[in-house]
Amino acid sequence: MEKFRRESYMGKNIEPLGEGREKEVFVSPNDPDKVVGIMKESAESAEEAKAEFYLTKILHLLHPELVPDISARTTEPNAVERERVFGGESTFRQNDAVKDGLFALGVKLDSKPSNYIAEADKPARYVDTVKTWLRNGERNYDPDKIREAVAALPEPDRAGALAYLARLEALHAARFPADTV
Ligand SMILES: Nc1ncnc2c1ncn2[C@@H]1O[C@H](COP(=O)(O)OP(=O)(O)OP(=O)(O)O)[C@@H](O)[C@H]1O
Ligand SMILES: [Mg+2]
């Protein structure tokens, strides 16, 4: 789709909303409540990108106040579409609330301050990509803790989150076949 291509923004006087090492982030052309992140490098694999989408969906269903929703993740071109966060610079205390909330699910976050955006006295929201797993296969999430937390969700969120977790775990098993857990 056009909105995932860098050329759609170049030479049109569209300033990025933000930029990091990995991506340039623009307001989505057809929806001011969403942002499009255009990666500077190509994706590791389509599976890797899908795993990132599923994990982000699960974390958003469990903690919408900490993790903005994800609506698309493409690899050709390499891009992502997320819910836009309206807010400003956050404090360390606000960032710690996010880290603690997600650490309880076995998820570790990048501490770089620009990855956290807070609105007034609310905890910050983590806008950057959440890492799925390390090169050695170690997951950056605890499936058991996620299952436990998901059990407390109302339907249809519970069924949705469990379906995403099953797909995420299937991708993990395919990527790291030697892993027994
Ligand atoms: N959902 C969002 N809503 C509003 N602004 C956002 C959103 N996502 C990203 N941004 C803006 O774009 C900037 C860069 O985004 P992000 O941290 O995802 O990029 P990155 O290149 O992956 O970062 P890093 O350098 O940490 O790897 C953020 O600091 C923020 O200013
Ligand atoms: Mg960042």
C-alpha cells in the first residue's frame, strides 16, 4: 500500500512526527489517529514481522494504557502502522510504571526516553517496537504469565489474545526447532 512507502512522504513537505535509529514515523495519511513507521532497513523475515505483530496485539489487549494498538505490519516495504499517542515527554517515574507493568509478563523494554510518551499524569505509553526473542531463541515474554493474565480478560479479547499467542508460539517453534520449551 502507498502509505507504507517512503516515497509517499518525500518531496511533499510532510515532516516526520519522529525519527529513531530504525524508523521514520509519520501521521497516517488517511487516519490522523494512526502513525506509519517506515523502517530504514529491510525486515529480517516475514515471520519475524508477524511475530512482532502478534506480541504487540497481545500486550495491547492486556495493557491498552501502556501499549498502543498495532493495525498493520508489512515487510515489502518494511513498515508498521500503530495507534497514535498524543502526549509529550515523560518522566522516569511514568516510564517505570510501563516497565514494571510489562516486566510482570516477562517483557523487557528499551529504556531510551524517546520510546515513552505520556499524557498528563498518566503512565507513559511505550511507542517503540517490542522485541520478540533473542538470537539464541530466548523469548522476550513469558507465555505462562501471558496465559495467566489473558484468562482474566473479558470475551472476545480473551479468545483473541489466545489465538495471537498460539500463532506467536508456532512462529517461535518454527524459528527455533531445537528448543524444547
Ligand atoms: N505511536 C506513536 N504516536 C506518536 N508518536 C510516535 C509513535 N511512535 C513513534 N512516535 C515518534 O517517533 C519517534 C521514533 O519512534 P520509534 O522509537 O518507534 O523509532 P525507532 O527508530 O524504532 O527508535 P529507536 O532509535 O529507539 O530504535 C518517537 O520517539 C516518537 O517521537
Ligand atoms: Mg525509539
